Amino acid sequence: MKLSSSFLTSAAAEAFVILPLVSFAQDANPYGGFKVPPLQVSSEFPYDHKFIEFLGSQMAYVDEGEGDPILFLHGQPTSSYLWRNVMPFVEGDGRIIAPDNIGFGKSDQPELDYTFGDHYAYFEAFVTALELENITLVVHDWGSGLGLHYAAQNPDKIKGIVTMESILAPLIPAASYEAMPEDLANFFRTVRDPETGRKLLIEDNFFVEGALPGFIVRPLAEEALDVYRAPFLTEASRIQVNQWPNEMPIGGDPAATTEIVANYNAFLEGTDIPWLFLYATPGALNTPEVADYWAARAQNIETVYIGHGLHYVQEDSPYAIGRAISDWMRRNID
């Protein structure tokens, strides 16, 4: 894991205690440690951004092609840039749309608390403003929270769902820290602590400088990391990065997201909307065991293994992801 020298503070060094999954990935890496495998991942972003204003702020987004929308939703601490090597695979399958969440990427950073409710208000306004129907959702991390909540509330607008490293049962909502895998429990205890979390995430920018490259098996190119860094160059610009871990429903807190995630988990068990569940090994949130959990419960699900990866699988296996989505859409989405 390559870190800038400015990041190597004592607090940041202590934080590596909560990232044992990185060591596990290195040990299990079929390419041998962090050596670059033959297939390179491009750092170039092949799309132009558009901008739309509502609720007093602008949101940036990619909008390319024609047909029913394929809506790519990113999470923490990324942006539409995360999907740069995945979206080209489905360019012929529909209209590609990828927003930058409010406060992230090239979108504005208004003065908000950046709770789930704040993010959802902008996301819902975005979907309404673009008049999106017949949506195929492609979601990751907190993008899954936003997208799956929308799907549960508006199932008539959704014709397909693709998830990867998403916020799902049986892990989330977590009944307690003790009910979570020890590594993840320690991670969230640390970043949710009012003092330690603020030090790491706001002062040291740990989520961008440490957690992001640390939860990718490949070495993340400096050019790519610079893009991810760009929205968060000051402490004032990292409030939203600090808030997202505090929105994760653990032990019933916060109550709002606990209810939201439980509700869309129930929706996913009952709906017959086609669902493509992508997973990697060892994974972080969506392990092979989670894939098995949903394969036994969902009504219309297909699980596909995309290779070796941790959480930011779009940086590890973008081509496997893109091919899997395109193939699945041709077979399942009219």
C-alpha cells in the first residue's frame, strides 16, 4: 500500500492496526504480494461531466448514450470516477448515468450534516429532475444504501439491480459490534470514535490516503489517487467523509439508517426484479458467504465471482465487472 509521506503521522500509523484485511489480501494475492498483474487498470476518465442544480447546489454527473438508464452509484470516499473502467462495457446497453454524490467528486460541498437523509434528498431530486424510468441500478458502498432505498420505495421504476460490496444483510444492520467480523468491528469502532475518528478522517484524511488504497489489492496509481484526493484537500472539505461511517447502522444507531437498511433487505427478499450479485475474495462487505446467503433467499438473483478483491473492486476487477454486467443485461433486461 503506497501512501504519501505527508500522511505518515503517528495517528495514521496506529490506524493500520484496524486494517488486517490488507495483510490478508497480500498473503492471498495470486499475483504474489502487490505486484501488478499483466492486465493494467487505466487511470484516464473517458467521459465529460454535466452539472445540474437543485436544493441550492450543483451536482456533477456523467450522462452518455441513449435508451433506458443504467445508473451507477458510488460510495465513500469516491465519485463517478470509480466507474471509469466499468461503464464502457455497457455503452451499447443503455444510457449511462453516474452522479457524484453531493459533497463528493466534482459536485458542490454545501454546508450540510451529510447524514443519509441529506444525501438521499439530493439523490432523489437528481432522479426526479432527469425523469428516470426503467432504471438498472449499479451500486457500491453507500451508493447501495441510496439506490436500494430508492428501489424499495419506487419498485415500479426499477428493472434491474447490480450490487457489489454493498450494505446488505446478514452483516448490516449489525446488532452490535460483537456481531460483526472482528476486523470490521475494530475499523468502525475507531472511525466512529468522536476523537480518534475526527483525527483520522478529517485531520489526516485517512479514508482517502489509507483506507481507499488499503482496500484495493492492486497498487492504486498515483494519478488515480490524485483524482480521489482532489475534493478533499482541506479539513473543511472532509466533513462528509467523516460522517458516512457514523451512518452505518450498528447496534440500532443511527435509528434512521437501521430502519432503512432493514426495509430494503426485506424488499430484496421479496422482489422478483432481476438482481446480479457480484462478489470477490476475500471481499470486505460482500464475501462469498454473503453471496450464498442471498442466493438462498432472493427470488431472481444471479451471483457472479469477479476475482480477487477487497472493497473497491472496481479498481481490482473492472473488466470482469463490466463484462458480467453487460452479459447479464443481455440475458435478463429487456
